[in-house]
Amino acid sequence: MKPFDKPIYITRPLLPDLNEFQHELEEIWDSQWLTNNGPKHHQLEEEIRQVLKVPNISLFNNGTIALIVAINSLRVFGEVITTPFTFAATPHILSWNGITPIFCDIDNNTMNIDASKIEQMITPKTTAILGVHVFGNPCDVVKIQEVADRYGLKVIYDAAHAFNAQIDETGIGNFGDITMFSFHATKLFHTAEGGALTCQDVNLKQRFDLLKNFGIKNEEEVMLTGINGKMNEIQAALGLVNLRYMEAERNKRKKISETYKALLRGVEGITFSEIPNNIQPSYQYFVIRVNHQKFGRSRDDIYEQLKAYNVYSRKYFYPLCSDYACYKQLPSANPDNLPIANNVVKEVLCLPYYGNLEISAVEKICDIIKGLQN
């Protein structure tokens, strides 16, 4: 089989009609208001709030700053239980707040933090649980909340992958104390860079707004030791236009996902997560797992062979955060404590997945993978 003429990348950003974006920019130029809570910011904040079905939301310049503010706003300290199978930002924001991440093993099916193993990780220093809705698949929010309530812990969710995901038609941003969303260019909905925090408590929302603006209340009062986490008007303008295209993008990705599953289901050694009927997925990534023994080749072999065909997949998340030099000395990072995570991280492979990916390309990628089986 011949390689693709042009590279097929893991993702492509959703780019709206340039004329629509130009119109938004012209309004910004007319107002001469580029940042500091301008009209585009307020409009986007309200439109996203409605899409996510949440009572309170605060926009940020990126998701990492938003997570740092989330931790600070809840006055979390000591130790926080989290997953090793996530992007680097998740444990890093704990370290930046002077907190020790405690790595808990993951569930083999969902690849999220294993709610049944959290309780055994709790110590007198534990103050919170930081869960991640990995690949947009929701954590076991009920069990996590039960554990948190039993021990008086805060719950923060990293929903970087889970924009517009829902559980029983309830927006994913309604669970826990705070949920963070990322609007990075690789996400289904994006503002090039950006993020948000959602919460039930309006007082927390007010604290977010202060903390992301240096703690400034007005021209004469500084209430808190904040930072600069504000989303600017150009980011907000891009978000406003992209929101108009989001549902069409989701529908395209749904069709691509269904095609991948139809062609790869039943291939010995290839599996993928099946989404429960009560879950509305985010369609952020399409992920397969490769069982070396059953398929006859390792995940790493497939990854390299796909590149030979001009297809660029991603070993996401590899390596585990617990294997980073800055964390591997932690007792909770010991591989013996994380057997599931250490197996999953060797099997996962994100395949190319974006709305403009042609179905014929998906079919060829699946043919390439099946042709690699020994």
C-alpha cells in the first residue's frame, strides 16, 4: 500500500470562516478594547456557560493558569490524590502550589483514576482529589464524591478533554467543587489558547475573577495576591466564531469515530473504549489499545509503521507523569503501586481525528493497521 501523499496528522485545529472572524476583529478595532474583561469576553463567557449547562463560569488565558487558580481558590495544601495517566499540567499545577501529588492507579477500562483505590491513598495530609476525565470519558464522579464527603476533601476535575461532555444530560462541569476546561488549539472547541473554570458556588466564581486579575477589585482596592490569567478579546472573538461551528465538528467526528470502530472492531488485539448510553462524549480523541501478544506487534511498532505511511499518531499519555524525573522519587510513583497505569501506557495510541479528515483516509489508516497484524 502506498503512503499518503501528504502527512495525516493526529489533529488539525478547527478554523472558522475567515470573514466571520474578520467581522469580530473589526468590532474589536472599533471599540479599541483588547483585554481586561471586554464585551467579547463577557459574551463568550455567557455563551459557553449555556453550552456547558453550568451556573457559573470564569474564562482564562489558558487551562494551566486556570487550574493553578482553582487550587489556590480552594486553599488546598499538603497532598492531593491524582492520576499518573494525564498531561504534565495536572501534577505540575500541584507542585507550583507547593502541594505533593499522590499518584493513584487507574481503572483498566475507563483509564481514569480508579475511584475504588482513592481511599487507601488518603493520609492526614490529604486535602483534595484531582480527577481527570481522560480522553473526555467522565470519571466515576459519584464514588469520588462519596469518598471526598467521607473525609472532608475538595474535588477538582481536569476536563481539558471533556468540553460539552454530559452524564445523564448534566454538563460535566457541574461535578465536584471546580472543573477546568482547556480551549487550546488542539481541542474540539478552542480559542487558540484559553481555558475556563466552572463551579456551583457564586462566591467561588467571584474569587476566580479576582485571582485572575491580580486580585484587583477596583481602581483603589486589591483584595488578593492574584496573577494575570485573563482571556483577551481576540481569543474571545475566535471562540465566539468557533462555537458556531462546534456542533458540525462534533457530528463529523462522530461519523469518523463510528467508521474507526466499524473497521477495527473484532481485530484481534485492538480494543477501544465503548461509551455508555448515558454519556454524551466530547469526541476529543479516538484512542485504541494494542495488546502486543494478541495483535502480534506492539503499540510502538504500529506507531513507527504508521509514520512510514505518512500517518502521525500519538502515544498519549506516554510516559506516565509518575515516571518524570521530578516525580519518580515519590513513594506513590513506584511502578509496583501503579500496575494498571504502567500497562495501559504501553498500549494506548491516539489515531488521527478531526472533522476534516476524509472517511477514505480513515478507511486506509484502518487497512494499514490491519495489514500490520502478525
